[in-house]
Amino acid sequence: MSDAELELSSDYDDEEEYDFDDDTGMDDLTSEAGSVSDSGFSPFGTSTPASTSLGQNGTGTLMSAASAAKGKGRASMGGAGGGGGNGDDLYGQVEYRPWNLAQLEEEQRRQVAYVEDMLKLKPESAAVLLRYFAWKKEKLVETYMEDADATLARAGIQEGGAQPRLKRVRGFTCEVCYTDETQETLALSCDHRSRADEAHCRDCYSQYLTSKITEEGESRRIECMAKDCNVIVDERTVELVVEPPVLQRYRTLLNRTYVDDNPRMKWCPAPNCEYAIECAVAARSLDVTVPTVQCACGHIFCFGCTLDGDHRPCCCPIVKRWLQKCKDDSETSNWISANTKECTKCHSTIEKNGGCNHMTCKKCKWEFCWVCMGPWSEHGTSWYNCSRYEEKADTSKDAQSKSRAQLERYLHYYNRFANHEQSIKLEADLYARTEKKMDELQEQSTLSWIEVQFLAKAVETLGRVRTVLKWTYAMAFYLEKNNQTQMFEDNQNDLEQAVESLSELLERPLEEDKIAELRQQTTDKTVYVAKRCKILLDDTLRGYEEDRWIWQEPIRL
């Protein structure tokens, strides 16, 4: 049986058509973000990314340059956390497209050229007008056709005026610095230089624009220095007076506004990443869609709430509520309860230092489950129920007992959520131990480096599936108790048991005469864990669309 490849693409269709390649996955994606020539006028500027090297996906596979030129991709479970093998599609995924800076600039050029040609405007005016209308071409054209002069005036454009230019004027006195030496002056299309009480020198304009750009982060709506004048300073004017580093910053800000104005685009939140992601998911659908995306830089995040990592199967409103609840001091002050526990036999305080839930007390050698604190001997294949919260009969109706029961229920789910989160953080140590074990395997057997990769694959699978399990407890906390929830928790239990079995296999010491058996068991269990994870995710995501999940409170954003 081959190792499970957790690579699940999506067949999610949105209401609008986008030119996505069905056979383009994140393994074929790269970051070929080149620079654009700085010669001549550009209404949106040029930018050179920090790196033009090939990107890397979550599993460390180099992505081809051909797909990067297209800049398209699909959400993939291979890097997005948990999923099944055999290349099966995961239900309810979304299509998206990464954009590098060069592609963003080219798209802006195309839109400016369209408006320039249709409305017969100068390119600078077309760019200012598009930014005023947040790049909504249809609305711009419609409004312009109704009243062209009023539209231009509101946008801060004086189309009939002279081009912005520098000019030396004798006897000129700047209204800011009051210098009366002959020097270069600047006026926009409003030509305020012709009025002595509203004239400004080049140096003052340079300081004004530098302050606006570097200190205030302004770019698209910088107005003329003259009082009560709303004419916008366009890029040609900025090029005339500011230093190159300030001009570069100005152009970077202009590029950012293009993405910020588009509700279907967001910047990758990874540090120093200059990619934007386009995903046609409306905010109103985030209660039924979990838009997990992977940037060309390899970073995985939710397009809806921009949370780092993959929070499937939880939808964004549930994630927001859960994280807020976990920040509440009244419910998370019990840190010791979540991070340390007492041995049920000798009552020694124990802190977990590994990912496996099979605990052995150092003092009395008692074996128990870290999650439910029950004897480990009862956690066989025939009985595994510590992941489900059992509602207790309400024998008391007073407010104090109800509050205590609510807190107990919350801690049940929070402790399991935190347990998997802690196990994920400890995976770094497990990776190190696994690498050492792989070296030992090669020394003690005839297996090659490629043949011992089943251990690395198992650790990788374990980490991704634990992330999925972690968020299932947040989801279960808000679900009403009914048959659908029961089925969800059954899938959760099956996956929890499979994960613990795989975790135990990875913690098992090497025995030279049982290497072949260990390899077969680990490989089989890795595939099984991946398939159980796919079943859980597929059923849960399908349940959103079929409106099967009943929540204890309204969850719409």
C-alpha cells in the first residue's frame, strides 16, 4: 500500500466564472513576480518584489514556473491540513488565484487603458478616476455618462487645466517658507502658481508629499496644497518632486490600494510576502463556506477571516466566537487544569511532554488516558468514547449549578482543543526524534533513505490531522445535540482513535526483528488516518451546504 498523499483539490463553483485551470494545483504554483520597467509614465507605478525565486508549497515540493506565470491555483489539502489520499476531491473547497506584483500592475494598466479609451481621458485622470470609484469600471462609466463635469470635480480632476510642471518665476514668494529667491515652483492643473497667495515652491511641495506618503501612508487621495482645493496630486506630479525612495513607497501604496479596494482580493498575511489572493467568496456566505487558500509563498490561511493555518471544519463565525470565548479570563483562568493533571492513582502532578495521549505515571507506573483520565486498558478498538461530551441530568435548577454545568461543558471541549494544540506544538520534537529513528532504521536494516520516508509521512499526516481534530471540538461546542451532531461526533471519535494509534506507533521504540512489521503498520495507519480525516471533512463541509447543522445560537456574521 502506498503512502497517503493528502492532496485534495476542490470542485467548488462560485456564481461568477473565473479562468481557473482544473488541473492546476498548488504543487504547480510558483512565484514568478518580475519587475516592470520604470521608464515613462505609469499610473500605478512599478515594484520589484523582495524575491523572484521559486515558491515552495507546504510539503516542500518546488512549484513549476509555468503555472506561476498563470498565477492560478486550487486549495490543496496537501498543504492545508488534513485530508484523504488517492487524490480525491474534498467537497466544498474554493477556487482562488494568487497574484504577484507584476500581474497586479498589468491588470491595473489594462483597466486604466480601458477607461482612457472609452472616456477619452488622459491616463493620469483615468487612474485617479478609477481609484476614486474603487476600480468599479461599470459604476464609473455610468456616473460619468450622466454628468461628466460633476464626476470629474468630485474625483478631484481638472481635465482642462495645464499639465503639472516645474517653472522658475522671478520675484516669487512661497506661501509656506516665504523664500523670495528665484527658484522652481510647482502648480497642478488648478494652476495656483498664478495666484500670489496660493503659490508654493518645489521644496515645500516635496516635503508635503513626502510627509503624506511616508508618515500618513497616503497615496491615491493627496490633494493640492492650496486651501480648499480638492485637485488630486497624480503620479506624474509626485515623480517631479520627491526622492526615488519616496516615489517607490508611493507606488507600493498605490498597488496596495488596488487590492484593498477589491473585496475579492486580500494580501497574504505571511511576513514579507508580496502576493495577493483573489477568491470569489462573499462575506455573507462565510457561515457555509470555509475558504482555505495557500499562497504561492506556501503560507496557508483562511481567506474569510485571514486566520493563519487551516481551521476546517469550523466556519469563520464559529472560529471568531470560539477564540473570543477562549480569551475570556473567567473561562480560561484554569490554565493548570488544561496543562497539568493529577495521576488518578497516586495524585502526582503530571505535565504532558509528548503528542501521544497514552500516559504512564513516572511514580506509580499507572497507565491512563490524558484526555479523559480513564484507564488506558479500556481504550481499545471496542470502546473509545472520551472525545464525546456526555450531558448530565439536570438535577438542580438554581443559577449556580447551571453556571457550573456550562463551565464544565466548556472546559470539556476547551481541554481537548488545547490538548491537540499542545500536541501540534510538540511535533517539532517528534520530527527531530523521527529523523533520528530514520537514521537508526537505515543502520539496522537494508532499507534505503527513500524507504524509511514512511515515518516522515506519518509525522506530517499526524500534524495536519491534529489541526482538523482541534477545530472539531470548537465546532462541537456550538452544535445542538441531535442525530446529526451524534454522527459528527462518531466521525470525530473514529478519527481521534486512529490518530492516537498512529501516534503510539511513532513513539514505539525500534526493534530490529520487527522493522518490517512496524513499517507496514505505520504505512497502513497513515493511510487510514488520512481517509478518516477526509470522511469527516467531506461530511462536515457538505453539511454546511445542506443546512444540516443546528447551532445553539445564530452564527451569521
